[in-house]
Amino acid sequence: MVGSSLFALIYGCTPTPVTFGPQNRGQTETTVDDSGPPTDDIETIPGTPPPPPPPDAGLEPRGGGFVDAVTVELSIRDGEEAWYTLDGSAPTVRDASWTGPLTLTESAELRVLLQNSDGLVDYAAESYVRLGPDLADFTSNLPLLVVYNDDGLEDAEYGYINTGFLAFSPGDDGRARLLGEAGLTTRAALKERGSSTAYDPKHSYSIELRESGSDDDGDEPLLGLPADSDWVLYAPLGFDRAFIRNALAFRLSNEVGLYAPRTRFVELFTVEGGRSLGQGAYQGVYVLMEAVKRGPDRVAITELGPGDISQPEVTGGYLFKRDRVGADESGSWAGDGGGRFAFSDPLVFVDPEEDALNRPQFEYFEDTIDRLALALAAEDHQYEGVHYRDQIDVSVWIDNHILNMYPKNVDALRLSAFMHKDREGAIMAGPIWDFDRSMGCADDDRPEDPTWWDATNITSDTTPMFTYGWYLELFADPEFADAYWARLGELLGTTLEINAVLAIVDEMALELAEAARRNFEAWSDYGPRGGTYAAEVNLLKDWLIARDAWIKGCLERDTPRSCQGE
């Protein structure tokens, strides 16, 4: 087994357990205040509101599913008046006045504005979905999510649309039901997401949870995950027919000690205004994932404000990625090392977004990236006396690379390749993202072969894992390379030990087995290989077993990189 003194310095001679949380490598605990005043244009009754404001107006029952009708009551006090809408629009004093209990016989997104004589404002918002006879008794071992929109979801292709959002968690008997109150009901905004999968019939979505009275972000804990406003509903369809690949990769990253989005398997329903929720609303198995963003429970870096233009404030935090640019983005092509490194796509700003960066911040960012690249490109790996190892966290970069190489992520490092830098901190690789095209998936032959370190034997349209961009010089550094192979060997005996990985696959597959049958009935053109969900999962497991054996054989060589497809 290859080893080095640098490995010992980075990881220590004895592996130590890692507790996932803000103290992980590359994470610092940060307090973020996303609060702000409502932005709706509301007519208020004259008067000066006394502090503090009362709690949100209460609607009973809370949002959820009903069969024939549901009667909703509003907690209202003497001297208060209320107005409401049923189409998700923001209510004003010109809308329908609340005169007593409201009986609903159709699906509706109910929003309420309540004011007292002092001009004090409360808000409430709940969604109520009428269940068709085919879903009144529906249950699942998975959480159930319902997205409600009065006009349908077609416009979500072009940008965010307002929706109601309901989450039904399993009860004490382990079953989730659509009938009755939801565990969470809130306003939300939804848009379609995806690049190569954008035209798939089963859509993936970005979800923003919102406050009841405004379009401000509304942080909420969701299905046991830490409170936040931004989430992703990933729709496995053609590539990952086991539904597991993203969740498995993220779980392994978290167990290594590097943050990756936490996930929950769910079943999704969508319903349009006034319609009953029937089987036609069933969208199948989805993976709820945390969106990659700055935050104390996500990428825990310091918020960079517009006034942070001098040292040390200007040094962070920055969350960015190597990826395709979006609309109205240019990205940054910094970091070519004076022409030494070639990239297919630029660096794209995530937080702050590109249009929020001012010139001093943009210039600091590009100068920092250029300095790293120039150090890597130099013969002694130094630029102006500063070594590249003083600019990155080597252990994080090694683990991030391994977590992409091990499952043969064919788009790794060049697309959806996140990085971040905290204030006065080193440049960190990660978090990892997007593993649907990995681990012998369907509909993409690039990761089919469990041998080879990457898929360059199949096509040039894949990442050459040891020579792409900055990795060309990272692996040219003997100390980095030796530390990498030693760390890989260690992980194959701990976090990536094959029986431990297969146990996670079995655990996830058992959780998904019931819902998988329903998903394949709804999307019969994208059925499991081998005819059953169990056969599809076995293909994934067989690939992992073969991959493990091949890598271990390569590590027995003096030069593991020389092992290609043998």
C-alpha cells in the first residue's frame, strides 16, 4: 500500500470517528438572520401598531386532505376583521370578508389577512385538497408531498410559480395518509430544474418555502431535516431506476465527515385549482434533497455582505461551482494558471450570486483563484512564496475526489462541482452533487464498466479524473498523490468498506420497495432492468462489488494509476 508522511499529517495514523455537524472539516458555525418585513401591498386601518405583534392568525383545522367537505374556522378576537382569498393570491381589505366558518367543497389555497383597530396585521395560509375516492384511503410507508397550484404547473418551466405545499409524515403505525391534517402546510414557490433532464416527462423541481403573508423565505423543518427555505425535489427516471444513487453518495460523504445534502425518499402528488386529488395527480418516487446553499446547517460559511470590501471581511464567504452558466450570468474564467489549465466551463457564483458581488469582492475572488492556479502551475508549486497546500484544505480535496471517483461520476469536477471559501479560510472542494449518471446506471453507458478510474476509455465526453484542470498538477505532486492512495485504502476499510456500503443500499431499497412498484406503474416506459425493482437494485450492488474488487487490486500496485481496465 502506498503511503506518505503527508497522509499522516493530514489524517493522523489512526482513523477517528467523525460526528457530522457544524464542526466537520470545512465547516464553521455561522448565525444567519434571514428575517425581514412582509412585502405585500396591504391596506391597513389607521393607527400605530404596538409591539410586540401577536402570533399568526390560526386556522382550524390545519391544511390537509378531505373527502366531501371541510369546515374551516378562524381564531378571531373582538375588534378584529379578516379578509381571505382561495386562489393563493395575497388578500387585501378589498377581498371577501370573513364572516364565520368557511366550508370548502373543492381544493383551495386559503390565505387570510387579519387586522385590528390599531392596524396590527396577522396572516394565515393553509392548503386544503379534496381527495378523490381512489386516494381517500391511500397510505404509504414513505412521506407524502402535495403541491397545489390554482392555475397548474405548466409555467414552472419558465420560472418560479406560487403554490401550496403539504407534507404528510408517517404516523405511529409507520403509514403516511393523505386524509386529515398535514404535518406541514405552507406557501411555497416552485420551478422546474435540470439540464440534460429538463425535458423528461417526470420533472425535478426547486422549492422555496415562503412566509404566510409575503413572498419572503420561510424557513421550516421538513421531514425531520433542519429548517430552511430552499429544497430540491429530484425526480429519478431514466438514469437511476433504483432511486438510490444521489442519496447513497451524499450519505457516504456525510459519514466521511464532509457535508453533503441530507435526503428523504418521498412520493409526490400535484393538483390544480379546484380539482380533486386523484391517481392522475400521482407523480411517483422523488428524492427530497437540501439545496446547496450557505447556512449554519448547510455550507456553514460567513455571509458576505455588500459592505465587506476590505480585509479580512472581503475574504469570505464565497460559495461557487464549476458549471454551465445560467441566464444573465457570465461566471469567472479565473484560474487557468497562465494557460496551464483548460476548463470546459467557468466558475459560477452561488452565494453571493454574481449580480450581488461588487467590484472589490469580484477582484478579490479572481485574484485568490488565480494565485492558487499559478502556484499549482509553478515547478515548485509556489507563487510569490506561497505553496498551493497553504491555499486549500488538502484532506478535503482528497476526500471530495475519492467520493466522485469511487462511484465513477462521469461529470465530476467539471459540472455541478461546488467549492467554497470561508472568511480567512482555505479553498474547500465540495459539497458533492449529482450522481444520477454513476454506478452502472441505466441509459448512459459511460459508467457501465466498474473498472477504469474514469470513463475515458468510452468517450472524451467524461472527466479524466487525474488530469482535469487543477488535478493535473495536484496528482503531479508526489506528496498529494501518496496521501490520496493511502486515504483511498483507508476508506475502503472503513466508510467505503463494501459490506457497509451494501448494507446502506439494502436499507434504502427496503424503504423504497413498496413505492417503487407504484412509480413503475406510473412510468412504465422507464421500468426496472431485469423486470423487478429487486433486480435493478442487484445490478447496482453487483457494480459496487466489482468496483471495490478492482480498486483494491489496483492499490496493490506500486503505481495504482497504471491500472486501467485490467
